[in-house]
Amino acid sequence: MKRVIKSLILVGALFFVVQANDAHAHVVDETKVKSAQSDYEQYYQLIATYKGESGVTIKSYSSEWGTTAKLKELEQELRQNKYGKEISLLKEVIIFPNAPAGKGVLGQYFAEYELNRKQLLPGRKIHLYNGNTNETVESLALTLSHEYGHHFTFYHLLNSERLLPDEWLKSDYAKVRELAQYPKANVGDGEYIWMLAELLAEDYVQLFGSEKALSQHMQMNAQLPTAFETSGMQAYWQNYVSSPEYTIQTPIALNLIDYRPNSVNSRYVDLQLFYQNLQSKQAYLVGQDYEGRYAPLSLGSVTGGTSSEQWLNQSDLHTNRWLVDKTSIDQVSVQAVQHSERGFNRGSSKLSLSYQNLNLAKRSKEELIQEEENRAYYAGEMTYLKKATPYFSGVNGKEIGTLPMYTPLQVISGPHQQSDTVSLYKVKGYNFEGYVGESHLQKGSVTFFTDMTGDDPELSAATAYLQVNDIITGYGDGTYKPHSIIKRHHVAKMLVDALNLKLPEGYQVKATDIKPTDLYYEQMAIVEAHGLMGVGGTFQPTANLSRSQMASILTRAYEGTYKSASEQRTFKDVPTSYHSYEAINQLAFNKVTTVTDYYRPTDSVSRGQFALFLTRSAQLNE
């Protein structure tokens, strides 16, 4: 019999009208104590149900959510939060009319998982409370997103990190979050805002939450940097969501450039804010008292190009004017966020403003613009190495190893000053993180292929070289398929792009097995015209390419690049009388092939192998 542990996450009191942190929440092991919360439904009359495209059933015991149309709206809002396979494990979202779990509790998530296999079980539920007063999708959006954040993060830390909740302080997530610096962090036996389950759900809303949820959200733990400020947080989630859509986002820059007493009432302060690194869509401004005691407030939005300015006036804030009232509050924090339909949401660092010392926060607009122009690389930007380069464990850390030229890298943070003359950037590779010198980096159109691990550093560098030189792009799903056998028509395309070959005017194709409607017909015609492939009257476009054929093709293609072999290598499976021996020997002499005993001439060439052979050939001229 499978041993199962059940846990209840009471995630109510996300935000309060008065006290944001007045919360009572528990993690309950239902194998020991049967929780009454799971039986709430027996005390209410079911009013409406709706099963949506997600497969999740929305159930309502609230008269304000009594129509299929409204439940459909809520299910659509659920799907506005980014999700993956884990959504199939969520069975129901249930709306209750009041607050059966307690006045401050706005929602709950019910987690159940296998203790031995460390997998989240199907049939999970989300409760949403106070449906009779929260009558709109907007009013439930943040709670729904937070609760789904529990579902999403329970799934990934159990299924991916292979850790039970009691072990989450040992997780890679906790390391990235640098929770070892915060002794209050706990796994359910301490203060609510320091529970790891809550931190994970909060981070989910920031990075993955719906637009409605994000636009009214600010992290309730004011003592921690936000997910947008935590170096490596997006890189951490990249490893688990495994989708090319999730690239590290350049943070929004938010600064104060001016302020003034309000013209109507001098107790209020008008603030002029300057946004940079925006995308051409709506950005939302959210504010909160500096200590996070009170609920965050939506402060409006801006829409612009890469930058925008906004005056925050008390007359625009209506009932939320206390945030700019210097007589009632000493210090506030504001943050800009932008929702992304695909990939990570974007956000700024929190801008902290003391009304007694606003001059300390004020920056010159011209200085800020110049600062951004002088920044060499942004977080999330893809780069590659100009030459073989050492990488380090920290700004002043030890050397870890050397990376090959053209290794693809993604910038995580920086620049970090190692000395007056040397700047380092923290970067992420296929299977490592480290620091490299700014002078070694080069901007370029490279990506990480999701089906490559980086176990072969030369192959990683080779595919980056081919991307930079517009020879390959990979597949639309973000893969390269390095172990798949390459077809002859693909070889033709890569050779044409690598050698920049053109079709001679008036050339008539001789191969009888290709026609103009074939994929890569023009490239096949070009390599035939240049005598590289198809010289026997047929091309066999979709046939595999053997290693002996590859040797013959490359020696013809790089005739002026390869050095003539001055010695005859001995291969145990290629006698000197073999028809392709001279070509294979020339590859070995030029170190295009590195084999010493067996060449395997009749084996088919994989996409990864051809990437290596072609890159080594092309780089002989560099």
C-alpha cells in the first residue's frame, strides 16, 4: 500500500483592509489529524457548477456566483495564470459565500502527496472564501493566483526537486532565495510570512500570475527582496518549466526624478516617477507602506515605449491618498510590474521613499538614461564567448574551469566590479553558473536548446557558432535534436549557408530525384552545381548521410582550407584501399575528426556530429 501524507495549506489573509500580516495559517498533516476544512461543503447548498477547458470544475455555494457565465469567467481567469502539466492534478475550485475558515482567511489549498514517491496526487482543491462580498473576477483574481501558486510550486518541488515540504529549506529554491540568511524562514512551524510554502506562492504570483492578480499584488514579506530582485530566481524556474518561452527578463528600472508639495494640500507629496526598460504594453504601479503592515494598493498604470514618466498625485489616488500623506506615514515602497502573455512577468526592484529624505532617492533623468546606455549587458540577455575563457565561482571566487570559444551564455546579473579595471557578469550556461569577464562576452543570436544538457561543451559551443552565423536555428519547439540522424537535404542547406554559395546563372539540375517543390531544393541545386553533393545523377535528399560520405563532401567543400595530409593515419576499420580513405585521412590530419582507432565509415551521421565537423572545418580559417 502506498503511504500517503496529506497537508493543508491555509493561505488566507493574503491582504487585509487594515493589517496585512494578521494571519493565522497552519500546515496540517491529515494522516494524524482529520481536518474539518475539507468538510465545509456539507454545510452549504450547491448553487452552480462549471467544468472548463482546463479540466478543472468550478463549484459555487455563493448566490453571487450562481450562473454558469460567471463561473466560466473565473475558470478563464484561472487559465490566465501560467500553468503546465500540474493543472491536470487540480480537480476543483470551490467558492463559499462567507469565511468558514476564519475571518481573515481568503482561501485555502489542499495538498496531498505520496510520501515515498514524492509526487503530488490528483484531486487537489482550492477554496475561495467570501464569495458573497467578492462578487467579481477582479476581487478573487489575486487569491486564486496565490492558491494556484501553491499547486504549481508543490508540484515542482515534490516532482522535480524530489523533496518533501519538511525538507524544502534544503532545496535549490531556498539556496537561490538565499534563505540561509534569514533564520525566520520555516517549513510551517513559524511565522506565516516566513513559511516557504507562502514564499513560493508569492513568487509564483510575481513571475507567473495573471494580469489581474499581478496588477494588485506586492510581496507581503517586506523584509525579503522580491522575486524580480532575486538573482537567479528566473534561471531556477527555467530549469523546471522547460519551455523556450521562459527566457530571463530584463528588469524594469523605476526611479524618482522629482517631487513637490501638493498644490491643494501640502500634507501630501506629489511624486514624479521615471520608468525604463518597458515593453510596449501596460505597466502597473503598486505601493505599500515600507514595513508591509498594510495591504498593497494599485496606484495606476502607464503605457509607453521603452521609457515613460508619471506624476503620482494625491488627487489621482482617491481613497488611497494615505500613501502620499507624509503626516501619516514615514516611508513607502512602490514597484512597477508588467504582465507577459508568455514567459515570465516583468518587474522592477522596490523603490523605497522616505518622505523626510526624498532627496536621497531623487535621480537625474539624464543620468539614468546615460547609465542604461552604458550598461553592456542586461539580465536575461544571451551572449557567447569571443575566445576560450576561465569562469569563476564568485566575484572574488576561485577559478572553476575554462569554457570553449562560442560557449552560449545567458546573463543573470552584473556588472560586478572585481577591480577598477575588470567587470564580471554572472552567467548561466547549459549546466553551470559562474562569473566571466565582461571583455570576453559578445552579444549574439544564440539560444539554449532544451534537449541539450551541456555534457559536451564543444557541441554546445558548436551549435552556438552555427546559430551566430545563421547556419542553424533549431526546431520551433526549442530543440536541436543532436542525436537524430541528419538527412542529406539538411546537409545541403547547412553547407550553402556556411560557405555562402550561390547558384550559377543558368545552371540546370542533373539529379533526377529532386524537384522544385522539395524542401531545400534550391540549396540542393547549389551544392550539386558546386560539385559537393549529387554528383552521380541522384541526390537522395531524405537519405541518411554516412560518415564516409561526410568526409568526401567536407574535403570537397573545404578544399582550399584543409591542409594536405603529410602522413597516412592507420584506422582499424578503414584500410588505405578504402574508397574514402584519403578524405577520412585528411579530416584526421586537420583534426576535424578526433578518432584514433575506429572511424566507423558506414555509420550514419547525427545532427550533433555534423554540427561539430562543420564547425571545426569552418573555424580553421579563423
